Amino acid sequence: MSFSQSLTINDDIDAAAPEQQGELVLCRHCDLLQWLPPLQEGEQAHCQRCDHQLDVRQVQPILRPVLYAASALFMLLLANLFPFISMGVAGNRSEMHFFDTSAVLFTEYHQSLAILVWLFIQAVPAFCMAAVIYLKLGMLYRLPARIWVARVLFMLKPWSMVDIFLMGLLISFVKLVANADISLGLSFWAFCIFCLLHLRTFQVIDRHEMWSRLALAPKVPVTAEAGKTGLSQQLKLCPCCTAIVPLAQQHCPRCHTRVYPRVPASLQKTLALLVTAAVLYIPANLLPIMRTVSFGNVTDSTIISGFLLMWQDGEYPVALVILLASVVVPIAKILIMFWLCYLVLAPVAVRSKLTTRIYLLVDWVGRWSMVDVLVVAILAALVRFGLLMSVYPGVGALVFAAVVIITMLAAISFDPRLLWDQPARTGEQV
């Protein structure tokens, strides 16, 4: 079977002999209990109901992630050792190091924003790469605290934003290249390689297999029947290690995570976070996200004014990226999440692969709204020429960062299985 080939679990597998069926798994998005067949290298299995990927078998599942992660850490080290970008204006030159993106914000009395930027583009990515190496070695040797490291790794994965920072660099170059001489240092190219290796590392991780080799999964009750939901059979899914846990058991015996049948108060928390994000989004667009000093003149820029400026200068692709990331995506994410919450409460049962896919898309794309905040951090670190030309972050940058973070938390708080719980309330069969 080719590398790109996938399997959808069907009734033929359900009817096979137990030794041929593999293992029982619960889908984390629709709660359907089904048999996961034995997979060969390059194969992947998808849920028969919501089409969510249940498992994938990677080629050389230990060696490749270790090599990618180790190479990524080496490139991150190089990215911090040498000049990142230099900029020349009217005979003056300013040099920026990678660490300056957070250090300058800290010295400019934006400590909260500086810590966020440092976590998103340095601390969290570095920890994730080191954790991958540790866990892959833990699949061979009984290393201490490997369960805790695995729990933290998958919790922090969405908050690693090196790919978004790279997009922010490209937008910053377009903004500056017409008025300044930009030179790319060795650290910039090292960071580009780090970004690619970082993304590739997560692509070749098999989460299900990794957990199965770190610690044995608890046995599924023999009365469990594939084709029915876990909740209807007094079973629940561990959100951390994907183990199946009896409903009466509070903690997962494999990773020791507190396990609930559904995310506690999922709708209440999601709606509260969405309302908070919607309220904060108004001042985030009204307050200046950036202050520019040029020949002694001070100009405050909001998100919308930045888009209009790029559009007037003829930089249409970059202007559209700013519009999509900072305006369209946050608004669309808030509205779609409200819609998903409505579907859960709607009297008519709505269950389809489309709603799950929409949720996954919204969950993934929402983090890209952070690009505007990272652009401000880059410009503040690079454009430092006093009264001749300087860029300073505005309070709107912190408020907008809060909006992005809150919407990400809202997506995490929402339990997509609630969408598939609706048929049971209306008497339909799964």
C-alpha cells in the first residue's frame, strides 16, 4: 500500500475475526467505538463516521523524528547566535538578532507581549523538539517522567508558532523594502530551516503508537461492541493518550489524566470565551497596534489602517493576507464557533462530517491571526533609528493578542462530540 493510501474502517472489518481486527479505539471527535486494523508503514486509518484520522503508521517511527528534532534544535541554536536581519536607512544601519523580537518589547515596557512572543517562537518550539527526542528515546528505554513529558508536549503543540512568525517576517520585508535596504543574516536562513524541520517533525509523529510503546493501554471490557458510541457503553476516551477508560474510573491508568465523558461545562466555557473575545475585538481594532516615528512625525496605526496603507501602496497580496488574518479569520472564527454551539442546542439533530471538518478547520486557522502581533514585534526590533525612523508597539497589539488566545481557548474548550450526541437525544440510531 502506498504512503498516501488511507483506510476507512467499515463493516467488513467489524465482521472480521478478533485477531484480525486489531484493537478497539474511540474516535475523539464523534465517540464511535470501532476496530482499528493493523496498519503497515505508510497507511492511515480514518473514522467511519466523521472521517477523523484515528491512526497512521510512519516509516522509521523513532529514527526520523529524532533526526528531524535534533536538526531543528541545532538550527534554532544557530538562529540565536548570529545576526538575523539588518536594515539600512539614509546611511544608518540597524541590526536585529532573533532574540530581539522579545527583548526589545520587554525594554519598551511591553513585558506581557514580550513574554508571549518569546514563548510562541522560542520556548515552546524548543521544548517540543527536545520532548520529541526524549519521548522517542523513551520508546526504547524506560526514561523517567516520560508520561509527563508526553502530556505537556501535546498540550503545547498548538502554541508553537514558528510558521506564523515566518509569515510575519515576509510581511515585514514587504513593508520595509521600498524605504530601506534589507540584508538577511545567517540566522535568518537557519531559522527558515528550523521552521521546516519543526513542521516536519510533527508530521512524522505517530501519537497513537508512541503512547502504546511508552506505556500499556488499559484493557477494554469484553462487552464493548464496535459500532456504538463509547458513552452508551459506559466508556470514555482519555483526551491525552487516547486510552479507553471505564466511565466509573476517574483517572486514566496510563497517563494519569483526569478523564471526563465530555469536556466539563464545554458550552458554557466556550460561549463565555467567545463573548469575551467579541467584546475585546472592538478595542483591538480601535486602539493603535503600532506607532511609527518618521522624521519626528508620530503616526498611530490600527489593524484596518495598516491594511488600507498596504492596499494604497499597491501591495495587494500582503494587504489581503493582513485582512484575512486580522479581520476575516477572527470574525469568522467567532461566528462559526457560535454556530457550532447553536447546533449542539438545536432541537433538530445535526450530525455530519462537514460540521466536524469545519470545527477542525476553524481550530487550525485561528492561530494564524497572531501574524499581525508578530509583525509588530519584528518591526519594533528592527526599525530603531530614533527620530529618523522607529517603530513602537501599541496597546492594541496586546489586546489583539488576547483576542487570538481567547478564541484558541474557546476552540479547545468546545467538545465536538456534543454535535454527535444529538441523535441519541432525538431517538435516532447511530
